Amino acid sequence: MDSVRAAIPLAEADPERPVYHFHPPANWNNDPNGTIFHNGWHHLFYQHNPYGSGWGHMHWGHARSRDMVDWEHLPIALWPSIERGEDHVYSGGAIKGDDGRVRLFYTSIGKRDPEQWMAVPLDDELIAWEKHPRNPVVSLKHHGAKRVFEWRDPFMFREQGHVYMVCGGDGNDMHRGGDGQVQLYRALNADLSEWKHLGSIFENRDRRCPNIECPNLFRLGKKWVLIISPHMPCEYFVGDLDLERVRFVPETRGVLDPGASYASNISVDDKGRTILWLWGRTATKLDKGWNSVMALPRILSIDSAGFLCQTPVPELSKLRGEPLRVPATELSGKPLALGEEFQRDTLEIEAVFAAENASSVGMRLRCSKDGKPGAEIRHEVRGGFFSVGSTRMYFGREKHLRLRVFLDKRVVEVYANDGEAAIFTTVDAGLNDLGIEVFANGGAAKLESLTAWPLRPARFSLERFK
């Protein structure tokens, strides 16, 4: 923590650091871990290197929030037990036991086989933690003769009166790909310190996938959803879970976010909302004192066709300043440049396009004075593709496009048509490149409405971190 505190002035001095996306006080972060709603607080743990702004020395950082907008940084929750052979505290999840106490599960990494360890809180605020004396609670021995490689990232859920765990891995040691697996376990006692391996519940027969990381398996409405991180953009599957046959049977499949996000985690709040958390990769230079953020928390739902939708939590509207509006405007040929009052590096934008006979519509953010965009948001109506910068996904040939855009310095998040598409990515622009324009190409279109709100920075309290 002394190391993190020493890096705070450097991180805070960087004018390009996002201000309302969650980030640690300083230094590196990656995967969200142990996300859970407890006693009125959203708790976010995360992979954290307290000693620098590059990956290494994995600890679990910790923060909490009442609204997922303003945050309170808390003391680092977990660190490697060097005396017990741990070099890293890798990713994992959280769940409440029958006694109401939260348990954290994570992958313990050292110069030995990986192990799944459990930690229990020493207080009801979840500030201080101790590692369970029976660790490891799950080891490779639980698999018997079955070999599982690259085994990590436990995630827990409840069903039919039992607590289950899934972990990711690979069946052929990542040499060939095509055998990524999700293993299923069931707790044998109320303390969650004894587990039984039930088998492989899902296999990803894709040669591009060397193994599965960070599997999340959870109920959403009447269906089950599996999210995996396959060393490519996260994928999701919607289907049915058969615990007797130890099988998850997908019905639909999609890319969660084709941009720079990765390593999902899930929580459910007191309103019954299923909330998605993602690591937002920024590839920041190592001399900036920080690296990466979290994507904005997203509410998950399943649409009428059985596919996953993602929408930013409505609490984010607390950040809004006074709205700026553009009246309905016909678009054809020359782009429409927005006025100077829109030229800011933290904005939320809602825009609706009717693509009449245009081949593409969209907007450009953080344009330079010579018109070069930092990021272009484009819907190719005839081809059906949707893109933000160089990130591209199939979206369908919709004539109407509803955009919700969050610009935060060098980061942009875009949601299209009520969350049918969601993309987190970074923006390449100069500090003073703040122009915004909307466009239609290959024919006429209409900008039916556009409203933008300047966004204030989120509040990040350090009182409890000290």
C-alpha cells in the first residue's frame, strides 16, 4: 500500500487518465474479482500489482460503492502468502455461505501446481481477510485420472439448494488449442471447504482458443448464461443447464464485447439486477503511474431472440451536467460538425439515426482540426456491420440506429440499439483534439435527435485506504 500511495501523484497528474471509469488509486489493474452486493454495498475486488504499472505480483485490490458511480478505496484485501509458496493471488469470485458470511475463492499460483484457495472475512464490512486453514480447498487431485491444464478462476453459484463452482482450463496443455474446458464442482459442506469434482460441463472445440479463462455460469431469467474469456474477446452462450448430466447446452452464442475488454465477473444486487463487470484494457505507457480501468458496469438481459443485451447502469446519470442538444437534421454528404460547446473529453451522448437510403451513418469523436477522428462510430447499413475505430462486429441491417456513447478521456464505450452491441475501446487523439461530427454516406439519412451531457469525474475516496 505504501508503494501504491507513492504512485498516486504521478497517476493523478496524467491528463489522459479516465476520470469516471473505475480505477485503483494507482498502478496496474486487470480482472474484476469477487464482485458481490453485500449489506448495501457493491464490492469490487480486482487483480492489482501494487508495485508498478505493468502486470506482476498479483494481489486483490478492493473498493466499494453504494451506486457503482462513486467509490471508496479500501485496503488491499489479499496478497501472496510467500511463506506458503504463493507467488500470485489470481482471479476468482465470491459467494455468501449459509451463515451469511461472504467467502472469496481464488487461484493460488506458485512454483507448484495451481490450487483453489478460500478466504473468509474478519469483519462484516469485508475489510480484513484471512485465508482458510484447510487450503487448498480444491486441488488437481480432485480430478482423479483426468488431466486439466491452465486450471484457474473459480466462480460460484447456487442452484437446487447446493453451491457449485466452475473453473476454466484446457485438456491438452494449450499445445494445439481446441480443447478449452469448464469444470464443475459441488460443495460438500456448509463451510464450503470441501468440494467434489462432477466433470467437464462445457468444451470449446475451437482451435483458436488455447484455453478458457474466467468462466461465469449464472441464471438469467428462465435461461442460463455462460461467459468465457478464451484469449480472444469474451464470448457468451445462452442455453440450459443439466446438473444431472453435468452439461451446459447452448442455444445461442455471441461475442460479448469485441473491443478491448476481457475477463468478466458477475454480481446480483438488491434489485435483482444481474450486473456484468469487465476489465477495460488501455495499454498505457508504463511511466504514467497507472494502467487499465474497469468498463462501466452493465445490466444483462436476454432479448426475444435469445441473445444477450448489455446496458450501462442507470445510476451513471448522476454524473450528468446540463444537457446540450442538436435539433433533428437531414444528413447527406458533408458531415455535420457540432459546436464548440460539445468539445469536451468527458461526455455522454445519446443519438438516434434514421438511415433512409444511406449506406452508413454514425459519428466521429475527438476529431482534430484537420478532421482526423480519434474514434469513428459507424453502422454499415447495407453490410450489417457496426464498428468503433478498428473494432468491428456484425450487427444486422437495421435502418434505425440508437447510440449511447460514453467518452472518458482516452476511453470510449458505445452501446447500440438498447445493448444489442456493446464495445469498450481506446481513443487515439491529441489532448486538444475535441471535435465531434455526425455523418451519413452513400445517400440520405436523418439525425432524429442528439443530446449530450458533460460528465463530472467520479469520486474516489481514499480515507479508508490510508
